[in-house]
Amino acid sequence: MPEAVLVDGYNVLHAIPRFAPRGGDVAAARQALERWLAEAAARQRVAESVIVWDGRDGVGSATRSGRLQVLYTKASRTADERILELCRGPYANRSRSTWVVSSDRDVQGPARQLGFTAMGAMTFYRRWSSDGPASRGSAGRRGRPGRVSGAEANPRPARTEVDGLLDELLARREDTEGGES
């Protein structure tokens, strides 16, 4: 498991059916995602998780609650830009132990080039919803994992995540075919 995760808030919010506001209260959806992320970080024993939201009010802000730091960018900056700034700045020396979570290839590519493990929203959600010490608790030892239903049981991947996976597969295929010449 990583020591830290950097999360593109709105990217994950809209990719995971459990959190997507679907015309509802976006503030409540953000809070639900933040609560889940903080709880999941504790279950996974990850020291630090940072969720970055695109700011709307012109002023950037930051708050911390336990293992979770919540950042809002200034209106002129995007969460993507802020995450990459964090990768190049305070997390640069911790790239091997930090995950970057975004389904945007414009974030994943540079993060990977800097040595970070980058993954899409759905991959991250599935790992942290079903993996780790807490999910393997006493119910798992008895062979009866906890049951979930609806969108949580089988969340659909975001279109950008599917596109990214297809691009990776095609690139690998081209590398393999190019190497045989």
C-alpha cells in the first residue's frame, strides 16, 4: 500500500456511481466521498490522503481532518494542475510511495513520468473498497465476505478509464509488433 494518495476529487466523484450527485447536492456528494476516503485511508493504514477539488470562489483553501487533507484550488487553477504541482513539489521525493488517482491521461502520464503510481478512479475505488486489512477482517476469515448491492457491487468504469486502458493495450500491442520486425 502507498504511504500517501493524491486524489482528483471531481474526477473520482463523477466516475463512481456511489458518489455521483446525478443532479443532487454536489456539496453532500463531496462530503460523502471525503468521508469514504478518510475511512478507507485509515483501513488501508495510509498515513496521508489529499483530495484536490477545483475551486470556484477565486480563493484556494486547505483543511485537514485526521489522515485527510482537503484542498480547493484557486478559480484560475485546475485540480489537475495542483496535483501535478504536488507531484513536482512536496511529494517529489516520495513518488515510489505515493499514488496519484485520476482517470485523466493528462495527469496520469506526467505523474508516471515522475515515478508515481497513477491509476484511474474506478481502479482505485475497487482496490480500496475490497482490499486491505479491514476488508480481510473476521468475516473474511470465515469465508463470508461482506455483501454489497446495487452500484457498489458492480461499479461501472468511467469512459475516460476505459479509453485509457484501451490506449495502453494498443500501445503495448504496437510495442510488441514493432519489436518482432
